[in-house]
Amino acid sequence: MARIFAYIVHKSGVVDDSAFELAAAARKIDPAAAPTAILTGSGSDLDAACAALGASYPEIWKIANQALAYPNAELVRKALLKVLPSDSIVLVAHEHFGIDLAPGLSIKLNAAFVSDVVDVSGVAGADLKVVRQEFGGQVSTHVVCNISTGAVVTIRPGAFKAVEGPAVNGSVIDKSSEVGTLTAGRRYLETIVAEAGDVDITKHNVLVSIGRGIQEKDNVAIALELADALGAAVSCSRPVVDAKWMEKSRQVGSSGKTVKPKVYLACGISGAFQHLAGIKGSPFLIAINKNPKAPIFQVADVGIVDDILEFLPELTNKVRELRGVAAK
Amino acid sequence: MEILVCVRRVPDTSENEIELNRTGNDIERDELVYSINEADNYAVEEALQIVARTGGTVTVATVGGEDDEEVLRREMAMGANRGVLMSDDAFSGSDGRGIATILKAFVEKGHYDLVLTGVQAEDGGAQVGGMLAALLDYPFASLVTSIEVLEGKKLKISREIAGGNKEMNEIDLPCVLSIQTGINEPRYVGMRGIRQVAGVAIPTFGAKDLGIGVCAVGETAAQVRRVDYFVPILGKGAEILRGTREENVDKVLELVAAKGGLK
């Protein structure tokens, strides 16, 4: 069985949660695997990140280089190519950095590539069998990947549960001297932090969250009226922001805000994992969607198969009625 | 600037419920409505906006069959200067690397300053753009949310990273960028526009035209293949309320109140 490596994302000396999920995925590929962590970076942040992995990875390869202080995928790829043995299996988290790094890395390693893997079925001979999702999670598919010349596999964050394995006392191996000078055709300039919006959706107990099912900009008012009646806020999924119907600050998901409400009304939201990734703290999730096969119904507590454009106004009327009675 | 945009025709998930076929080896495709992949449409719009500022042309290309010409025509109706189809029996069954290999051969026949793809297809792996860049040895950036053309054959771009933050980069041309949805507001394409390009010939390139060895692409070269489709079980599943709309409204209100949601 080929040697398994996990490329570890870290920031300010703290490793990303995915580091432990990749270790779990590695053991699911090969229960006997002693996966090796690879980290790139510089200075004390890199050393702190390496130290945090000692209990999960028997070997931690460290590549320190001033050019890698900020993770630029092109530079990281060049560094990895210097140290990775041929035919390796390389695991990378499927997030904004992994999407940048992994496809090109697979080409340069002449390895197979499979992305956004949510489960591993096993290995038979040279075939690694994994599970992926398509069409926003409406269907899954088994994919077979030939690993005879190695593989680069990106792993969906949150899909593998980090497991407490037997404690290992991992050792850090410094590979920095094998890398040399690094240059790239792309240069990092700065990070621009998201602007705060008019409404802070992270501070609300109840969110009326709308998705593509709201259909047009004018219909957003339907959700705003309900939220107003409930004393809630309106949040949304990505397609609503893409269409410029709501501000980016209202978006829940991996590329938007992380929210922890008590009640989450998912209205016309299909339930793509990028959206679900932004909902934390196990709120009571009520899904209203006219597509009975929408993946949101698999994770919701209560579901209603209906058109939100008709259902929400009736709900608003009822809330107002109740409030009116209560006021008297 | 000469811009190539690689696009794909995919089942439109806003128009279809995706179901399995009877043997479970594919999705049921008979009744599906197809359209251009959403992110690819944003990429074409971005290319059109860039050439409106800097001059140049926009070429849209796809790997597929005759049915795929409709998305090329749609993008030409949007304003793309030409559409190109890469089609050959030898291409069928290609994995991501195979598609990238075909596109690489096409890119090398022309002189493009910039190659755009959509970030991901509904049934894809966010892979072809990054692979194409590596095959061409061009710089690459994914999840691009803005492009500014600078002096000296460079671009300033932003990438979408976690939490709604943006990562700014400078990138040398020629390069490959994968475009995130929401980067712009794609223009509307009317029936009239589509009719105007209905008769335009779409050049087709096969393996021989592109100088691609048949062993390098297609099913035999594929390192990755789908075995079957199935419907995933993510959680225990919601309790579906099956009452009348009025009953459901009452129930939802009751639940929201019970969970502390009515102040």
C-alpha cells in the first residue's frame, strides 16, 4: 500500500480541524496506515502547528521557507514536488486552498485526482473506491480511482469524524533544505476582511433563511415581513447573494457567516453542504421546499413540501393574528 | 485581450429533480432540461466585460457532442465572438485530466492571454481549470471574484476565502482562472439573440486536428471513473408535515414558539 500524506492547513500556529479529519480519512483508506503530515510555512507559527499534530501523526514533515509564510498554492505545489515520493496518496482538505492546490498537484505528480470525497469504501488492488456527491447532494456516486501511480484526494470538511486513535508520539522531520528557492507567477497581496452588514445574522435566535426558491428580488419582501412579525432576521444561501438580491453579510455558509440560532427556517434552500457548514449549534431546523427530494429534508427536524411564496405569507398572517390577539 | 472560456452543458438543477435511472448506473437523463453550467456563464460574462474595456475577442469552447452546440450558441448570443466544439469518439469517457488534456491541445493552437473556466460544474470536481493550468505551466487561481487588468501583462484578482473574506493576488498573463458565481450579473439572452446566431457555423476539432494521441484521453486513459449512483442518507430525515397548508402553518408556529423562537 502506498504511503499516505496529509497536507495540513494552519493559521497563526493553530492547525485547522481538517487536520484530524484527514488522519481519519487516511485510516479509512488503509487501517494500517501511518499517515504522514506535511506542513509548509515559516517561523514559530509553523513550529507550533507541527507540535499540535504529534498525537495524531507518527511523522510530521516540516517545510520552512520565507516564501511559504502565506500559503500560495503554486509555491506550495513546487515545495511538495521536491519532497513527495512518487506513487504517494496525498490528502488535502476540500476548501479554498485545496481547490487551488490539488488539481495541479495531481498533474505534476502524474497521479489520479478525485475531489470532494465524503466517504471511503476501501481499496481493492490498485483501485481506491470513494463516495462523492453530485448535483448539490441530490445524488451520490461511487467513484473508483486507480492509485497505481499515486493519487491526490480532496476531502470534504466535516465528512470524516476525527477519531481518537492510539496515542502516537509523532516526530517532526525538517525537510526545508530539500526545497530551495521558490518563485511563482502569482503573488499574494493582502486579505480584505468582509464588511459588517446592516443586520448581524450571527446574533439572532431565529433566522428566516431564503434560497433560490425565493425566485426573484421582489419576493425577498415576503421573508422580511415574516421575520419582522417573528422578531427574527432574514439570512440566505449563496444563490440569493450571487443574484444580488441580498447583501453578502446575510449569507450563511462556508464562504459566508457561521450562525448558531435556536430556530432555523430554511425556505426554498436545497441544502448544499457549503450552506449547512455555516449552521452550527444544532438549531431546530424547519425546511420548506417544493422539491420533496431536496437534500435539506434529510437534515431538517421538520419538513414541509410546499411553495414558500404561498406558505410564508400565510405564516406571516398567522403570526400577526396571534400577536394582534396578544396585544389586546 | 484574447480570452478563451471553457464551458459545459449540464443538467439544470433549478429545472430538474435529479433521479436515478432503473439500474442505478446513471441519473435519469431522458426528461432533463440542460443549460450552461452556472459558473461558466459568469465566466463568459466576465470575459465579455474585460474585452469591452481592453479590446480583444472572446472564444467559448466545450468538449462534447452536437447537443452541446446549443450552449455555445447561447454564449455567442451573449456576445462571444466564436464558439468551438471539441468532439471525437476517442474523447468519450474522459476523466478530468482527459478533458484538461484536450483543452490544452486547443489552447496551444491559439494565442490566448487568459483562459477562464467556471469554478465547478454541478456534476464536476472543480478540477479542470487547475489541471489545464498545470499542463500548460500557466499560473492559476480558483474561486475568483473580481478581475482588474493591470499594466505589464498582469491582473489583480480577488479570491473568495472563508468567512466572506477576500484574498487579493497579482497574477502574470497568460494564466488560467476559475470563476466563482456572483462575480458579475450575466446579461440576459433573449430568443431573438439566439436566432441571430442560429446559422453561424461552429468549427469542430477532433483528436487528429488537435494532435492528441487516442491513448492520452477517453475511457482507456481515465484514472477515475464512476461506478454507480445512489441516493445518499445524510441524517435521520425530517418529520414531513402532511397536513393542509393551514394545519402546517399552525404546526410551524407552534414549533417555533416551543423552541423559544417567539419573543
